[in-house]
Amino acid sequence: MADLSRSKSSTHASADGPWYRDLTPYHWFVFTVASLAWLFDCLDQQLFLLARGSAMKALLPAGMDPITYGGYATSIFVAGWATGGLIFGSLGDRYGRAKMLTLTVLIYSVCTGLSAFSKGWIDFALFRFLTGLGVGGVFGLAVALVADTLPDRSRTGALGLLQALSAVGNVMAGIVSMTLGHLESIKAIQPGMAWKYMFLVGAIPAFLCVFIQIRLKEPEKWVKAREAGRAVGVKFGSYASLLGNPRWRKPALLGMVLCVSGVIGLWGIGFFSPELVGDVMARSLEAEGVPADQIAGRKTFWIGVNSIVQNLGAFVGMLLFTRFAQSMGRKRAFAIAFVAAMVATVGYFQLFNGRNDIWMSAVMGGCQLALFAGFAIYLPELFPTSLRSTGTSFCYNVGRFFAASGPFTLGSLQAALKANATTPEAKLIAFRNACSYMSVIFLLGLVVLAFLPETKGRPLPED
């Protein structure tokens, strides 16, 4: 650890060469730990999305709509995410990014595992809320930790890659889904029980990550700023300071709206692709004459394939956004991504019709998740050290209270559109149209960009 700690105070790098050239062993350690925390966070998020449909069918009494209650469970999870982000974002500025990051990973890993033992919808929703508390805290803490530890020149590339690696966690979830779907189809595990194993698998790597994180030290920049702030009365992690000072209030509120657009687009629309894929694939398998007792397993398998393809596209999209943000600026990169996300989402939900269209998942994933690389890069550039975790978490997570309405809105819109639908095909068309109509939310992000500052090439702000 001595070799690591010797170099953690280095915050400057030469202007030439790739962003990672001047990183020291400790910089790499911090980047790796923060990336793993977020990667496993996203693994658990994605496992929930992949297991949601099966879990609802297993936990709900007959006659209750699994898609509707799956939307409710998603909204509760997202609300917990928002609450945890606000709480731990502030605590990260007050007591340290490293300490709070370790605690949040422990919370989401334990509660993910507990979800497997749910007996009904209510306790399942409770475990999802508690998982959300931990999940919500990780992003702001991980981003602030990397932003305050790595050299300024390396910050954009590192944060973009940190967010891109989240797609690896999502791909891992897809592999887990495919594997368990196969085991379910050959009856190696009881049909309809794969969702329980998904949550148990999701808890293991995240829990192990905690033991690595205990070696983390607080960023020297944060330690010095906190000492200096105490001398002059600067309040760290204060929402009164964030929203009471016009200098920070404007980027906080506008940044929140920016995130609302992307988060609703992803969680209220894009992450309902498993429902579309599952429905389409089940119909296809039935038409091919696949035995009824094998359809559930094969359906789970193809939902996993869709997740992998969607997130491979996301990985590429986030790296492209990072490159665009470095070359043309944050705002132009965001503008391109918001337009692309709307077009790709409408195209996906209107045109996806089977296995030959699986490539469309990669396009939608790349366009939607590219925005989240932008959030990782841009949000910490809006706030000072005393409010960096607080401000980043505020923007990224307060918007989730609004985003929690996305699944409710999608469910209500779908119900209205299929009110007169009498056939399964008509109900599927209603679902497609509901998702397409909601995609207009991406235009909100495009509008708010006009009122936000360009931060490319600027140092991180300070009090």
C-alpha cells in the first residue's frame, strides 16, 4: 500500500499523450475500485430488470398484471435510488467519499440477495427500495472519488470509461440470465425459479468488492479542502449551500432536469425492452412448435441475449460520447446524443419483430446510455469540492423522483391505448405506441442544454 499512497497526491499531468499515460499505481487502484463498485451496482440493476417479469409472475396472485406491478416495483426501486443518492451524496462530502462508497456497496449487495427470499410483492418491493438506497449512493461517490483523485487531464477519459464499464456489469447480467434460462429449460433448476438465483448471484461479487474498498484512502484534495473549509466555516455536503447560493443553485437545478430526461428515457422506456423481447420471442417460439414447458426457459435466454447486445452497444456509445465530449465539447455531444436517443428508441419499439432485429437493441442501448457517460463527465465539473458529491448526486438522483413516474406513466398510457384492444397483437401494438410517445422526453434534455455552461477545458470550480 505504501507504493500506492506515495503517488496519490499527484494531480497534474503533461498535456501530451493518452489520458492514462501519467496515472500512478494509486490512481489506477482508485479508478479500478470505483469502477468495480459501479460495475457491480449496474449488474444488480440489470439483474432486477431481467428477473422482474418472472418474479412478478411468481409473487403475484392470479389476475394481477405482472407488467403493471413490475412497473410499480421499478418505480419503488428508482425512488429508493433517488433517496439513497441524496443521503449518501451529502454524507460523502461531509465524511469522505471512500467510507460512504464502501457502505453503499454493502447495502445494495446484501439487499439484492435478500430479494431472492421474497414471499410476496410487498416484501419484494421493500427489498428493492432498500437496494435502491445503496445503488443510488454509488454513482455520485464513485464519480467524485475519481474526479478528486486523478489528474485533471485524465478526468474526462477516466470518468467516461468508468461509466462505459458499467455496460460490462450489464453484459454479465445478461450472461447470468442466459445461463439460468438454459438450466431452467433443461429442468436443471425448477422452471420459474431462475429469478431467485439471479438475485443470489448478483449479491456475491458486490459483497466481495467491499473487502477491496476498505484499502481506499480519502482523496488528498478533499482532505485539504475540508481542513481549509473548517477554518473559514465552509459547510461540506450542505443542501442549503447548494441551493441557497445562486452560483451553485442554477447548475444544480438545470443539471437535475438534464438528468431527468435521460433517466426517464432509460428507466421509463428503454429498460422495458425485456418485456417487448419476451413477448415477441414467446410468440415466435410458439409458432415454431416449441413445447410449452420449454418456452419460459428459452424466453429467458433470449431476454439475456437482448441485454448483452443492448449493453455492448451501450459500451460503444459511452466511449463515443467521451470522445465527442473531449473533441467538440460537452454540450454539442449531449445535443447529438439526445436526438439520437429519441430516434433510436422510437425505431426500436416500432420495428423490433424477432431475432433478426436483435441488432436494434445495440443501437438503442448505445444512444440511450451515451447520455450517462455525459452525466459522469459533466456533473462533477459544475460543483466545488465541498459540494461535488452532493451536487452530482442531487442532479443524478433527484431527477429519479420524477423518473419514478416513468413506469407509472408508461403503464397508464399503455392501459389507455389498449382499452379497446381485444387481441394479444393489439395489446402489443399499444405497448409499442406507449413507448414511442414517451420518447419525446429526450427533447427536454435538448432544451435545457441551452441554459447550461460549457465546461470543456475549464478547471474544476472551487468556493
